[in-house]
Amino acid sequence: MSSKPPFTDVDINLSSGGFYKGYSVPIALISKLGMAALVIWAAMKPEMAKAMLSEFNGMLLNNFNSFYIIAVGFFMVFCFVIAIIPSSGRRLLGKPGEKPEFSTFSWFAMMFGAGLGVGLMVYSTAEPMGLWGSNPEIVLGNAEANTAGAIESAYRYTFLHYGFHAWAIYVVTGLSMAYYAFRRDMPLTIRTALTPVMGSWANGPLGHIVDILGVVATVLGIAVTIGFGVSQLVDGVYSISGMEWLMKAGVDGGAATPSNEGLIAALVVIMLLSTISAVSGVGRGVKYLSNLNLVLSIVLIGVFIAFGSIGFAMSTYGSALLDYIIHLPQLSFGAYPVDTEVGTWQKGWTTFYWAWWIAFAPFVGLFLARISRGRTIREFVLGAVIAPSLVCFLWMTVLGGTAIDMELNGAAAGQIVDATTTNKLFVTMGFLGLEPDMLSALTIMCVVLIMTFLVTSADSGVLVLNTIMAGGSIDTAIKHRIIWGILMTMVIGTLLVAGGGGLSALQNAMIIGALPFTVVMVLMCVSLGKALLRDDVRDGHFNDEEMVEYYGAPQGRDDT
């Protein structure tokens, strides 16, 4: 193989003056115009937008379900392989001897808050409860819904949706950008991760398209997360205040759901706070809010450990983790035919989750890269795949296991099962046997936690969007952070209204936006694998000083 240094001449043309000074005008304009067009369409034709998004989404899921399943399985295997191989696992995401910028606690707190905070609050009880009533084993007739016999399979798929596969999606994107940015001094942006396969093409329209796809996926991924989060926030505020205008009657006599007025009011508050936090930057607002999130999360799970079904939860944790590992190969690559009942289940559950994580990947991946300088690839994988997965498993078994146990022993009498997705946590807390004052305090703490998780996700997203449009620059203009905060508020608000106050339009738009970025992620794996292999070869030809010199040289480079 050639031992010439790699291609590092990524040159993104940034405006030298005017309103877009320091930004790539094509990326910024096309991204903003595309999102603005979506807002106008959804606002003026909400029923048409809802119907068309639903129809197009159904077509994509029917044709690309297997692609989503197999691609995500590949991402997980790829992460573990490059971490295990000694030569790649010990490579530092930075210069020789460089130390991490953030402490391990702050690093994990920011990663946890940006990567999963809101989803974990919404689905801590809803995910195990939902899968307890419907999963492939139940669909195939091997277990009965909402019985003790369905618990094992319920947690098998709960762990699938929040485990190694899910976090590997983030790590593939984050590692791919961090490796080039911190080892080769290249821009911290999405196109950089494809330079081993794109070469100098990364400097043209093709590079712009890759970055724009990242922006679109990020906006839609954050939109769904914020949509679920504000719905749960309204449920929590209603349970504290009793303000009737926050809720509306359920369909066909079902449980009440957040009203449009409640959702929009909560959304405006969250996005205003997140924009203020984004203006303050990563080292201040994002860091401090993330640390607060982690501390409050520990308090919440501590309450469930003290007053919930901890014995049931811990026995479930151990058996479910073993069952998950045993079934890992089948879970990774077992794509069912979409015209079967179990295939319909898979595309409505697992594929939806993969699209959601993938849509979040440009945002969380770039954010992880931003906060992970100075760590090795092995440390990155262990810290961002295995560690958060184990925490998610604990969270789901302690909170979700308590809810299931309450239904099994008859204490909840079906009330948790019948509650809406975003209200299941609050209904479960009502059965913990807490004194009224303590229950009120816990509910208020959960509302604060949901709010801070939402703000952390949104402000991190705003920062990342601006980084992509600024050609990888971390120090971006405050006015553009504010503009993207406003634009994201409009996207989420109009799609919520288009969905009739529900989340279907948001979910459909996200799955559609995630598909092209899935292809980009597959190419990222190919690129990073190629770069690691070629760097192993180069290590046999150059010492550290020569490598630094060659990486900075302007000529005689290898496009790989």
C-alpha cells in the first residue's frame, strides 16, 4: 500500500463578510429555506402535510425496513471491532499526550443529557409497558400480553431499542468526525468523515449535500424528541397545577392528552431557555445544565429504588441482560418480511427507533466529538456505547419494572397500562405510596428534570447546527444561534399542529429525513475503516514528528 499522508485539504468556502460572515452560504441558505418551506407547507396545509408525510413514510418503511435493521446491526459490530483491535483501539482522538478537555463526570453527563435524556424520561415506564403488551414473541403467539410470561421478551426488545445498537449509531458518527478533526486538524463537520472515499470532491457540491443532509436529519430528530418532551412536560405541569386549558379530552373516551395551546406554550418556553443556553456556549450553559440533569436523574432513580419494586427490578435486570446478549445476533440482523404481522410490528417499533436514533446522530455525534478530544477510540466506545447502555438498562428495569410489578400484583388495576405514553411515569409515581407532599415534590422535580433535559437537547442541537454551517467552527455567531432557535420552534410547532396536536407528522418527517443520512453513515464506516487501516500502514513508515509534518504539508497527498 501507498505510504503517502492522507488527504486533509478540506476547504469549505466561508463568507468573508456580511450577514453570513464565517458561514457557508449554500449550506446555511438551503437548510433554512428547506426548513422554512416545511413550516409554511405544514402551517397552510396541515391535513395535506399529515396525509402526504404518512403515505411517503409508509412507502419508505415497506421498502427499506431490512436496510435499516441490517445497517444498524453493522454499526454495532463495527464499533466493537475497531475498539477491540489493539492498533485502532489505542489511537488517541487528539495529538500525542493530549488530555481530555472535560472531566469524566461532565463528559458522561453531557453525553447522557444530549443523547437520551428526554427519551429516557418519556420511555422509562412507557417502553417496557408497551413492549409488555406487544413484541414479536407475543405477535407470534409464544407469550401472552401483559402477563409474567411476556416480561422476558418485553425487556429483550427494550434493551434492543436502548442498548448497544442505539448508542453505536451515535458513536459511528462521532468517531468518524473526531478522528479527522483532532488527529488530522480537519474541520469538525460531516463531510470531513467521508474524505477517505470522497477525496477532493468533499470541497464541492457533493460535500455541501452531505452537510445539508446532516442539518435536515438533526432538525427533524430534535423536533421529535422535543415534541415528546413537551407533551410529557404538559402532563407534569397539569398534574401539579390542574390547569384545564393544558389538556383536551381523549379520543373515544380515552385518556386526556395535551392540548395544542398547552404544547405550544411549553414549546415556546423550552426553546427560549435553550436559545439562551446555546448563546452561552458548551463550557457554561450546556455543561452546567447537563451536570444538573445527571444529579436529578440519580435522585429520581434513588426514589424508585427506595419505594419501588427494587427486588423485582434487579432480578429482571440480570435475567434480561443475559437474554439480550444471547439473542444479540438475531436482534442485530433479523429483518422480518414487512407483509407479515411480525414485520408490521418491527417497522412500527424497531425501525422507527433506528430512524429516530439515526436522525439524532449528526447532532449527538458531532456533539460527542466536540466534547471527546483527548480520549482514545477504545475509551470512546466503552464510554459512549457500553456504559450508557447499562445505565439505560438499569433505568428501564427500575422504573419500568416497578410499573409492571404494580400491574402484575393488581395495585395499579390497569391505570398505568391505560395511561398515555407521556403520562405513564406520573401515573406510576402515584402508586409508590409516597406522602402527598413528597409526591408533589417528586413531580415538581420530574417537571424540572424534563425541562432541563429538553433545554440541554435543544441548545446542544442549535450549537451543532451552527457548527455544521460554519464549516466546523465551534465559535459561531450568536445571531445565527438565535435564528435557528426560532426556526426550530416553528418547525416543531407547525408539525405538532399538522398532527392534530399529536406526534405522527413529526415522526413521519423524521423517518423520511433519516433515510439518506443512513447511507451517509454506512459510508462513514467504510471511510473510517479505510483510514484506520491506511494509518496502520503509515505507522510503519513514519515517526510521530514526520507524521505531523506530512499531515500539514500541502502537496503529495493520498486521497485516502
